[in-house]
Amino acid sequence: MKRFFTFLTMLAVYAGCDADHSAVLSDATPESQGVPSEAIISFMDELSRNNLNMHSFMLIRNGRILAECYWPYFNADKKHRMYSVSKSFTSVAIGMMIDEGRISLNDKVAGFFPEYLPENPHPYILQATVRDLLMMATFNISTSYNNLDLDWVATFFQDPREKHEPGTRFSYDTAATVVLCAIVEKLNGKMMLDYMRPVFDEIGISKDIWCIKSPDGRSWTGSGILCTTRDLARFGLLCLNKGAWNGKQLISHEYMEAATSSQIDNGGREGSELRYGYGYQFWCLRDGGFACNGMGAQLALCLPSKNLMMITTGDNQAIANGTEHVIKAFSNLVAKIEKTKLPDNKEAQQMLAEKIATVSTPLPAGNAITSNAAKYSGVRYLLKDNNMGMKWISVDVAPDKCILHYENNTGKHSLTLGMGKYIFQKFPEKYYSVRIGTKDKNYDAIATGAWQDENTLSGVIYAIDDYFGSIHLTISFSNGNVKVTMRKTAEWFFDTYQGAAEGAAG
């Protein structure tokens, strides 16, 4: 299995901890910037204790990279789906438009799309402003579209459900971001990322970042931007510095200050690290911090008071409070940093480098082999009617892998579980790729398995492509019978891998 990781570059201790804009995102030792290497090790240990499925992280202070880590199958050059971090990009695009005098926060959004208004629009639809949409305070009770709708902007204005006064209540609504992006693209006649390219070039973001399209062909910047971890770090640093880069103000300080500050109570529950309000497509943290926050723990955690930023990527959709665990681990790290440089600690730095070099994706508990291998291997089990549409299943059992063969409503398929390891493969069914609604890609996937006992096989399959998701499965054998249970955690795919089936050898 090919492993990708980045070792820490150990440089000389610098005289102090002031930001060095001539060396943006160059490497430095943690101690030179007031961060104990042991604190980063503890952060990584906390991620492991919570069994989190991480893909990367970067810790940055004063514009310097203190640690950078990639888990297997991920690397510094891989474009990673950022999910709702895309919303923060959309906010910055709106800020650019405001700086150019093209739009204002008080513009009525209905005025940009008269073609979508119902015959007698509700007054609240006509009342909603750009600012209302930025702070997720629309007139709708929730996101108006689904993957089967052909024009997502139209659904925003034509949603038949009850309305409430815009600007008065936080309700997380990705359709708001869809409409904001549509405004940018309609007024510019180009895709949003193309419009933002002059700023991206200034801060060094990759030329080939891209965005998944909605069915109508617009950029899905509510969820669909793909860029590298380092690209997100550059974007986050621009936001951390309130729109400035190397002393040049690229986005107005006034807008970025407002965007990253609480504009509305987000109703966060007690104990949540994301309960401190919501700005303009940014989540607010304690002590004046803010976050770009995407599903699965795509994060840019920014603390301006400490000139500190943590970037993470992963797929923790299936883990309860997965994102919260990451943010809390970061908060515990923050509590250990100092204002000034610390004495050099070569031993701890080496321990950190070794830890970064040996990270691994969590494996399910259990054994790689069963004494009943000959009894179950190759036996076909006919399944009763079930909600997954599975007709039959068989398992080829070997010490290093188990190959699942099965037939469902889309045909005959196979999946390989590595025993005690992950095996890379293409998922056998096609799902969405460049455009929602068009199923034309077999996703890159990894899969592993373990025997919970002599008669019970468990497994997990992760999609690690432009879309992330997982399937957790259990196959129990008993006296010529089989029970199959599957649980999927993925947005708009793996839908037929959710449910239960049972059957008998035949």
C-alpha cells in the first residue's frame, strides 16, 4: 500500500513569534512559534482515541507551517472535497462583488431572479436581502432542493412550505449559498471560481481547483469545491488576516471582519464548540475565533487573537459528533501554547515526525481469520425480498481478504475486504461525478474487514473520491443461514446499501 506523508522540516529557532509575511507558509519548528511539539502529539492522540477517520491536518501559526500530516491514500497534491467549507469561499466572492460596487448587503435577492418568482410571491420572499442569505436567515424553513430537482435556484423561490420573516431566525440552508453563487455567476457571466481567480493567484491557490455542478450547470458552492489541504490553508490565512495577504488588502477589511464575526445566534447546544454564532457563511468559535466548516471534519479553525490556524480534512460523517471531537482536540492544543518561543526540543520534534510518518486509518475490531473459513467460503445464500434489493450473496474467505459477491437491482458485483488492512479498489456501481444528476463514475474506494467471532464478519467500505461516504456491514452465518445488515453514511449515494436481509444456502 502506497503511503503518503509529509515530514516536518526542522528549521532554526527564530527570534520571536511575530508574523513573517515574507515567508508565508514556510516551515518552522513548533517551539519557535510557541507551540510544544508534545501538544501536537497529544492532539493526534486525541483524534486516535476518538477513532476518527482523518485525511490530513496542518497547524499554522504566524503564517508558518508547524506540522503537516497526510493519512494513507491522501497527499499534498490531492484535490479534496471540502463540502460546506465551499460556503465560506462563496462569502468571499460576495465580498469581492461588494468591494467592486456590483452588489450590496441590502440588495433584495428576488430582484436578481424575477424569472423564478411565483405569480403572487409571499412578501417575505420579496423582503430577503443578500445579508439575510449570508447569515443563513432566509424565509424558508430548510434547504429547498434535493438531488432530483433540475433547477435549485428556482426551488428556493418556489418552495411551497411555510415562510418566516427573513433576517430573524438562523436556519442552516444550503440553498441560500446556491442563490448567492448564482448571483455572482449571473452578474459576471462566468463560474464563481473563475471570477475569484485573481485573488487565488495572489495567494497561490492551485490553478486546477474546481467545483461540482448542480443539475442546472451552476457551480455547487454550497458543498462542491475541491482543492488541496494547502489551498485551504492559503484561503484560511487570507480570512484569518481579514482579507489581507503579504500586506496587500485583497478583500475589504470591513467586510471580512463582519463575515467572520457573529451576526446571528445559531442556537448551538451547550457544550458545542460551534455555539458562538454565525457570520456570513462562517461559523463562530469562542474568543473571537471562526471556522470554515464542512461535513466530515473539513475545517479551517482560525484564532486571530493567537494568529493560529488548524486545517483538517477527513470523513467522519458516520461518527457521532465527529467534527466536535476534532475541534475540542484543537481547543486542548490551544490551551498549551505560549505567546513567545519555547526552548528547542529535538526529541519531541523527532517523536512528532515519526508519528506523522506512521498514521493509519482505524480498523474494525476483530480477527483476520476464522476457523470456519472452509464452512462459509464460496457458499451462495439466496436472500428473501429485502429493501436493499439484494438477491444473493457469497463470500470467498481467505486469510488476507474476503471477497463479497452479490447481486442487487443493478446487477452482479464484487467487493474485496482486506483483513487487517485496507484494499484499494473501484466501487462496482456508478454515482455522480462532475455534475449532480449524472451517474458516470465508479468511485475510488478502500475496504477492510474483521471477524468479530468465528461466525460474524464485519466490514467497512470508504469512498475516497470526489465524494466521501461509508458503508458499515455485518454478515452473520448460522446453521446454513445468513443475515446481512448494512448502514450507509453518504450524501446521495450508496442508497441501496442500507438495510437488512436474510436467507439460506441454496
